[in-house]
Amino acid sequence: MYERIGEASLRNGASMEIGVVLCPDAEHAEEIRPFLGHKGQPWQQHIEGAVAGPLDDLETRFYVGKVDGRIITNIMTVEHVGVGILGHVYTAPERRRLGACTAVMEAQMAEFRTRGARCLYLGTGFDSAAYHIYKRHGFGSVIPRPGFMSYFADDGFEAAYFASRPATAREVQWGDWGPLTVLTGSHDGDWLRSVAWRMEGPESFEGDFLGLRQRVADGDVTARILVTEDGARVGVATLGRHPMWGEARLLDVLCHPNYWRDAGKLVDELPADAKTLTYVDSDSHGKLAALTDLGFAPEAALPGRVQRRLRRDWRPSSPDADMFDDSAFEDTPLDVTALAR
């Protein structure tokens, strides 16, 4: 479905129509596919699927600028329950430096807010031209210096999102894409977040989510997501072959601190047909208690194996103040315990 949401005059005098394509959309599929064909895999798999038909409950929107009826610039969002990721920002080379992308982003962010949507994440080069464009539209660094950025329509978003309430476990779906990055990008989680995905501290799960989906489809990994009644993703567990000891399994479990009580709902639904190893850093008291209750026992101690690079009490205050805030950083060695069951 296509909806016109605005128009703009470009610096060369051309008139540009601004619209949003809510997928699936057969009419625009033939133009969107080649326009973003340079993205390659795994991104192209999503683009092809989104324009062709529904992807579970994922909402894919392509915000486009058109001149003489042809797309010249694009911004994509993928969302569920008003939580999403912004990406695929691209302008045809011959149409750059005309203000096309800026005009589309102004319309896109206005439409996003009008719908009552709540937050967006993106990744870009830190301190690049694109980084400063996103800053002007309200995005800020999740941590100083990296180009992982977030936008919240409400300052109290994360507190409400992770507030304690009932949750259930289920398999991975397309709609988990954006909401899982709220979990992996939170400052309130454990430092050692995933061994399989090499994740420490607040990080984006944008690209790794597509890798997770593929590994689940290939049968290499089993995964479960912890979801509240109103759609917040508050926990995730993955189980796959251990990279060093192939006869054993590697379990990664990440829950928001308010939801370690529900870790059993994730772990109990995973296969238990082989020895399973999982890893806990020395700051992760909630995780250690939850896994101990599930029958995991310490097997090895790994002193100082990871470095906590952010102060425990640091939180972003404003995009302008925090992008170069080197006082946020510290190097604190954390011991890691290998647990087995």
C-alpha cells in the first residue's frame, strides 16, 4: 500500500513527491528490489520477502522520494508494536546533495511520531555526515563514539518497556527484529551478553538477527524469545553446537534484570540431549542464580576474561552531551564462570 505523505523542492528546482510504501506492495516491488539491490545478503532476503507478502507481524515501510514518478531516495523502517530499526538509507548517486534524503527523513520521522510509534535504532559511522543528520532528527549515541544510535519518542520508554509483568516463551519470529535490539541495547543488562554472537555491553542486534533467523532455519540453532502480553521482548535464549567442543552445546541466555525469574521458560523449552555449557560474568548475579536454579553447576573459572568498558552507573543524558563523553569509559576486569548441565 502506498500513501503520499508530502512533497519537497530539491536544490536543482525539481519537485519530489514523498510517500511511504507499507509492505507487501506488488506495484512497488519491481522498483524497490533493484533500487536496493546493492545491499546484498542477508538484507536482500528480507527485502524480497517483505515486498512479496507478510513476514509474520513485522511491519516493513519504505519511505521514498520520487521525481517524475521514479524512486530516487529511500529510508526503510522495520517495526513491531511501535519499536523498530531504521536502515537502507540510500539516494541514487546522480541525485545526491540535492536535499532529497533530508526531506524524506523529515517526513518519515513526522509520520513515525503521528502513528504513536515509540523508538527506533540505527547503525552508522560515528561522527560521519550521516551521524549528524540523524542527530538533528533526535537520535543519540547509545554509548559514546560508536555509531549505534537510538531515538525515543518518550523519555520514559525503557522503564515502561521493561516493567515487570507476565511473559511467555515462543519461537523466533520476524517481528522480533527491532524489539530484540531494545533488549541487547539496554544499559541495564549483563555485560557478557552472548558468547555465540560475541556481544558485550549495549550492542545492536540488527544484523545478527538475520543471521540468527538463518541459523534457526538451517537447523544449526534452536532459539526462544521471552515476550510480554503487550509485545515487549524481554529475554532470548539460543542453543547451538559449541565452537570448541562439538559434542557439547553452547547456551546463551539474555534477560532484562526484571525477568531472570522467567529464564526457565526459555531454557526448559530447548533440547537437553547433550552436555550444555553456558557462561556468566562476575557481575551477573541474577543470571547466575537463575541458571543455578535450573540445574547448572560451575565447571571452570576464567579470571579476568572480559573487560567491562563502561561505568556501571553511566547512562546517556542527551545526544549532544554524550557523543564524546570519555568519562563513561572504564576498564574493569570481570571473571567468567563456565556452567554446565
